[in-house]
Amino acid sequence: MKTDINVEADRLAADPRISDYDFWRSLKNLNNEIFHIANNNEPIPFAMVRWRAILKQARSKRGHA
């Protein structure tokens, strides 16, 4: 699983079509959605947690925290 996250993060970080703003906006939207789900005491889908990890790593690989 960890390898899949790293591979996907590497692929996204290397894609010149995706801007730094795209990473930031996607991560912000995903975090907001997770927050709303958690506030409604609903289970957070594992795919959302996985994509959050991928986006964070890809953004980090580009040199942004």
C-alpha cells in the first residue's frame, strides 16, 4: 500500500500539467470534505484518506509543505 502511494505521488509530482495551485486546491477540498464527514459522525472512506496522503506527498516532492 505504501508503495502504491509513493508511486502515485511521484507520478503526480512529475506531471507538468498539474500546477502547485491545483495540488493546494485539491488538498484543501479533500480536507474540507473529510472534515464535514467527520462532523456528521460518518465513517471516512479509506480512499479519501489514501488520496490525501498521495496529494500531500506529491506536493511535498515539489518542495511545498
